[in-house]
Amino acid sequence: MKPREIVKTSNDFVRSRCKIKDVIAGRILMAFASLVDEKNIDNKDDFLEYQISASSVINNINAGGDYYKQVREAAYTLLDQKLEKRIGKHGFKLYTLFSTIEYNDGVITGKFHHELKPFFLGLKEKFTQFNLMQYMQLPSIYSQKLYTFLKSWDDKPDITISVMELHELLDTPESFRNNFKELRRWVLEKAHKDILKHTKLRYEWEPIKNGRAVTSVRFIFSRKISITEIKSKMDNAKRKRTYKDKPLDEQQYELQKWIKKQN
């Protein structure tokens, strides 16, 4: 069966922590998620078994003709890893992703664990929807995770997440946790570039400091202007000023009025 174009899950599904580090495993997970139809499951029945062709998830990766090895490694990853949903400030609940995964003659067959049903049932509100084909183009696991997480918030003007929570969500290595410059360079900037290039999601981001330390990251989705953009516009107004222009204080006043209209 060919994966569907749109993936629809609860927000919790893409906001939960999962230590998948394999791009192909991420693709397989979301390809199967696209096939889940709420009409085919209820609170009593298990998930159906779903099938996808291996070429649908490995097409854009240099497979070297060895589908078996790459799918096998991804399957082990998906069966080993858990989905960790946070409960309150200090609680959590763990979920097994798949009951079984099988590969034979270029076809991957999988069955979600029955405990995952709440993530796919009753999605009338608080759900995330995104284009699977765009997701499939993302070249790194950080881009994949950040894209789906941000899609769960893009109906809001912005979202601020602590650096600690971001590390937990993305399962970053210790070197990134000890040095924000590493997180900025290898995760935030690269993922931003990947997401803008391969998907229709548009956002900006900026670090938020407490003293000298970066403690949070703000992601901006709407026309709400970031602090950096405000400063840039003010600087541009100063540079463009001539003897015919209005006084600078009037320019700043009009710029601030324009900013308020956008928010």
C-alpha cells in the first residue's frame, strides 16, 4: 500500500520524546501513521496491519541496493525505542511503538502497538497534520523531529521552549547540551534551513537569555515580529533617513504603530 499524503495524529504523539536516531526509521514510523484510519479502529479492536514498499521510504537515501540491511536496522530501532509522554512536571508514561515489523521482498509490514490508539482516535481538536512527502525530504533526524513538533504549534503566534526541554525532545548528545553554540550550529540553524527548503512550514527562531546563558528558544510562526526583526527595521529606518525624511523619532513612532498592527 502506498503511504497517504497527509499524516494526522494527536499533538501528544509528536510532542513526546522518542530516541529514534535513524532517518529511515523516522520515515517508516510516519509512513505507517499516514495509513491509520480512525474508521478502522475503535477502543476494543487492535490496529490493522499496514504495508508499505521499502522504496517509498528509502528512495531519496543512498541505499546502495541493500534495502534489507537498512530496513532491518530501522526495524530494530522502532521495536526497541519507546515513546515517552510527559505527565505533569515530574511524571511520564512509556509506550511501545510497534507490536511487529516484517520485511519481505521489498515490502514492509507493520502493526502499531494497541496502546497507541489514543494518539489516533477522536482527533477533532488538539491534533497535528502535516504533509508526509515534505517530511520525507528532510535529511536529518533533528529536522524530522523539530518539523513535526513545530507543526503541532503552528496555529499559534509563537511557542517558547526551554533549552533543557528541547534537548530532551531531540535527544541531543552531551556536547550539544554543554555548548549552546553546538546546538545552534548543528541543530537549530541546520534544521531551519532544511525545513524552509523542503517544507511549507515558515518560522523564525531566536534564543532567549537569562543573563549570559541561553535558557529558552522562541519559535515565531505568525506575522508577530521578533526582537531581531524590530531592531533590523529600526536600523534600516536610520540608514535610509535623508534631509527630506521625517525626523527619526517620527519614523520610530510610525514603525512601532506598524508593528502593533501586525500583532
